[in-house]
Amino acid sequence: FNIIWGGKSQAGKNSKGNIKINQDAFKVCENVNNIKNFNIFILCDGHGNDGHYVSQFVTKHIITTISYHPIISSLKEPEDIYKLIIDNNYKIIKDIFSETDNYLSHQTQFDTNTSGTTCVLILQIGNKIICANSGDSRAILVYSPDNNNNNTQIFPLSLDSKPDLPSEEKRIINCGGEVHKRKNRKGNYVGPMRVFAKGKNYPGLAMSRSLGDFKSKEYGVINEPSFVEHILDEHCKYMVICSDGVWDFMDNEKVMKIGNKYFINDNPDGFCQEIVGNASYWWEKEEVVIDDITAIIVFFKF
């Protein structure tokens, strides 16, 4: 089978309506090390003052580390690469995330204490998909059980790393943190659940896993990604990878409904344009500040 993909990233706007620095970063590498259907897709959504530097660093470092990894680059068969990656509960990928975080902690060019990034990494190895996710960017796979384009269903490839998930919250509390919403000036709790030091109003990170964010790491935030696998077959239609600039206003079903018409016409670029445009419309309608919006679309053609 073959893939056709498209990607689009749009910078958000600040409260004055000015376009700001885009803190999202993404990259697609096809046929890594000249191995057919060994493809890497990565999307990082930075946050904090220097989030754009963190997301760019992580995107580049993870892609480079996988491509030039001494063991991975010595293998020529997709089956062998797949076995290596799933070995010992995905140790090789966990180590790459950990090593990337370690590099971030030692660099001095930009802030990583209160700046960080999400990272959703998809490895497509032959007909196997492995998704490693840290943060609240998200990937879904759309498939049709009966190969009817009007009857499509969603398989979540990632789990949003939200701090109020029971297992995540337990870890945060054990590390001296607590999870609640931020208080506004009137003392009312508003917005998403966040990670705080016990009894304090910082660091306030709205996710339980990320790269960078070393102040939040003191209170139970970790870099280790969660993993989901899926086997690709003729029932699989397409994959959608987006930053929360999309998911904050569009649910999985809404995205799928848009995607089905573009899949029939082999038009991933059109799909990207409509998703980003749709999300942008809702941000402008509902919020003062507009988030960066990024979408990667991958069509599978059997």
C-alpha cells in the first residue's frame, strides 16, 4: 500500500489580534533509511515564552535520533525494526524521549523551566502503527469495518495526558502536587484542570506529561509517553494528527465527517485546509486569544 499526506500549520493571534510566533512544529519523514513504508510523523505543540524553541528542538532531535540510531539504522527489514521498538515495553522510544528531555535540561539558549512541548510521535513500520504520546496533541485513525466510505469509525491512537486522569493525578499528588482549575480574580475556578504545587498558584501546567517544563517535573509531570498500536489493513482509511488548536473546538467525529469527503477525492491538502479553517473560525468566534493550529493528514491507499 501507499500513503498520501498533507500538513498545515497556522500561527495563532494574541489578545490584540496580532499574529504571534507559531509554537507548533511538525515533520514527516517517508521511507526512513531508504526502507519502504518506514515512515515517521511527529507533531509538537510548544507552550510558555520559549515554547517554539522547545517544540522545534524536540521535533528535530527525535527525528534525527531515530534515523541515525546505531541499532535502528543497522536494520533493513521492517519486521526487525518493529521487534526492536516493541521490545521491553517500548524501551528504545522511552529512552529517546528521556534523552531528549535530558538534552533540553542542559541547554542554555532558551527557557525550559516554564516552557515545554507536547509530542505525538507516530511510527509506521510496514503495516504496523505505533503511537507514542506525551501531552494533549492527539492522533486518530479512521477505518471502515465494511469498506463503505459512509460507514466509518474512529480508533484513538493516543490518550490525552490530562492531569485529572486517576493514574496521572495519583502520581502528581505523590510528588507533592495537586490538580485543580485555576482561580480567576473573583476566586472562581475556570479553564482546564492543571498541575500545581500544593497550596501554590504555580506552575499551572494543563497536562501531566510533556518535554521541558522542568518546574512542573518537580510535581509529578513526566516525559514518558503512553503507547497505542494498530495494524493497518484495507479497512483503514486515514490518520489525523493535530495540536489542541484543532481538538479544543472540534471533536473526533466532526473531523472524521470532514475527512471522509476528502479521502474519496485523494485530497489530504484540502482536508488540512478545511480543518485548520474550521478550527480558526471557532477560535475567533469564542476566544480573545487564538491558539496555533496544526494538522497532519495521512491517507492509506491499498
